Amino acid sequence: MNALATLFQLFTLDHWHDIYKDVTQVVDPWFSGFYIIFWICIGSFIFRNIFVGIMVNNFQSIRNDLFNEVKEIQNLKEQNVKIEKLNEELQKQEQVLKGQR
């Protein structure tokens, strides 16, 4: 569990230099430096991709919601135009019926 916490600490760059100093006391400094830099790069790549994925997903969701709202507004406008045409036609028919009486 400590290893996982240490790797997470490297991913987030939280006191990574302290970890580096502790590891260099036990292992060769070149190897430990390579290992820590490697995990920092991997972690930043993973977290960046996760963050970008979440943002893209949210923007797509917002875009779809906006598209549906615009489509609904257009449908309502079309229905209003049809209703206005129907009302005009009904008024014409009433005038024709009044003229026949």
C-alpha cells in the first residue's frame, strides 16, 4: 500500500524530491533518478489524458444538450408558423361563409 501511495505522490509531484533523496540512499542515483522521472512522465501523461477525456466528454454533453434545445426551439417556431397559417385560413373561411349568408 505504501508503494501505491508513493507512486501516487510521484504522479502528483507532491514532495517528489524528498522521495528521490530517500531512494538515492538505497539505490544507485542514476537508476533512481531514471525511475522517478519515468514515473513522473507516465503519471503526468495519464492524469493529463484523464483530465482531457473528462473535459471533452463534458463539452460533448453540453453541445448535445444545446443542439437538442435549438432543435426544440426550431420545432416550436415551425409549429407556431403552421398555427398562424391555419388561423389565417380559418379567418378566410369565416369571411367566405359570412359573405354567402
